[in-house]
Amino acid sequence: MAEGIRSEAPHAATAAPHLTTSPAAPPPAVPQTPAPGTPAGRAPAPRTSALRTAAHGIRDFHLGSDPGLGRLRSALVAGLAMAGALGIEYLYARLGGAAPQDMIVYMIIGTVVAMLGSNALAGPSPAANLRIAVFFPVALFAGLLPGIAVAEHEVPMLAGFVVVMFAAVYVRRFGLAYFFYGFMGWMGYFFAAFLHPRLSQLPGLLVAVLLATAWVTALCLVLLRNRAGNALRHTRAAFGARARAVARTAAALLAAESPRRRERLRRELHARQLGLAETALLIEGWSTEPGALPEGWSARALRRRLLEAQLAVEALAHAADTLARQPYEPEGPRAAAHAIA
């Protein structure tokens, strides 16, 4: 690798021109003095603007910290869903002339439905999300009704907590949607047991749950729909950013002189390799979604190129780790670090 960045030294020995018959020849080449700190016979490494390097690092950190922008989208959707549900339930209670206590119950239950629903409807398929959203009221009232029935009796209420919690965990075996159904059922029982709603309030509670369900469904399916193509594109950008982060860490590991710093960079390099593998798995997952791949692409070809790129980066990281464990030579790892950077 060091030979790849090595340039031949200019010839200093030139023949003297003939004094009588040869035409005027150019003056002999003057050997250039290497820059201070640059070994003789080696061209100086190209300098990169510190501002540009910092900008690239910030961009890669932004892309690599949230592959596919999934966390950002989840936080944005959840915040908007809960804020919108609070406003909708408040207007519903005010327009319906509900008592202040009823208004609080409506707003709390509507916010819970919106919060859990925003996570349950994070998939890219509108049809599947619509089927999931239809059963939000059913799941909530499956816990709310038993809670109202035993709310006035302490022992049955506590025993019911155990039963409802077991059922909420057990139904998770049927799929991800049932995780949220069980959670909604448990929350319904919890609110019924501690807020003590009356049977006469059930129609108002049903309307509040339906309004929250309609709001979060419209938000996730129309306004902020999770599109598989966009998610795949952002995840691929995150893969590139994390691959560059592995290369930068490998270069820093080779250039490090302190044993303590090398050990810290070795741990950082391993962590960045794990992050790269995680991003590769996310790309494979999104590539199977309908409409995620651009026209003319195939999931098999994408998976093959992804594996080739990951293996190349892993080989670079392994080589850097191996070189860094060798006895320190000023012209060995340092030259390899310049080549990687």
C-alpha cells in the first residue's frame, strides 16, 4: 500500500550539452527539495480543506446516526399524533358540553390511542395499516369494559390486572399488531380501574376513541405516510456514511502512536463495524417491501452488491487492525493511514 502512494524521485543526473555541434538544450532539471516533514522520495500527501472535512463529517454523522430516518419520523409522527388528539378531544368535549372530568378522560384516552397507533401504523403498506387501525377501538374496549365492571371492588380489580397483563403479553405471539392491541387493552383496563368511568359515559368514550383512531389513521396513511422507496434511499445513504466512518476510524487507528489511543480507536472501529452490519440488515429488510426498489433494480442484485461493499469495508478494517498491532514503524502505518484517508 505504501508503494501505491510512492512517487519516483526526479532524475538529478543529466548529460552536459555538446559544446560544438549540438543545438541549445534546456537547462538541467533542478531536483525539488521535499517539504519539511516529508520523507525523501515520497510525494507530499494532498491537503484537504479542514472546513470541507468537518462538513463531510457532520453530514455523515447526520446520515449514519439514524439509518432511514426511522427514529426522526417516529418521533415526529408520535408528537403530531398526540398533539392533534389532544386538540380534537378538547374540541369534542367542549362542543358536546362534557363535564371537566369527562373532558380529561377523553383527552387522556384519545392521546393514548394516538401514541400507540402512530407506532402500530409505521409500516409502508396502507392496506395493512388500515386493517390494523380498524381494531383499535375493539382492543381498547376489551380492557375498558372489564375494568369498569370491577372498578368498585378492590380484590377483583387487582386480580383482573394479573389476567389482563397476561393476556396482553400472550397475544404478542400472533404478530406485531397484537403487541399494540395488547397494550391498548391493558391501558383501557388501567384507566377504567383508576379513573372509575360510569356506564353512562361509554357512548362518549366510544366517540372519543373513534375520533382518535380516525385522526391517527389519516395522519399515518395520508399526511405522513411511510414510503418504502424513501426509507430505502435514506438507509443506503446511511450505509455509505457508516462505511466512510469505518474508513476514517481505520486511518486514525493506523496514525495513532499512543497505545491507549490505539486501544480506544480499536474499540470504536469495532463499534462502527457493528453499525455498518446493522445498516446492511435494514437495507435488506426494506428491499423486500413492494415499491421500494427503483425501476430495473432487483433485490438479489442489491443484496449481492451490498455484501460485496460490506466485505470490502470489513477487509479494510481488519487490515488496519492487523497493521496497528505490529511494532510501530514511522513509515509503515502512517503511510497506510494516508492511503486510506
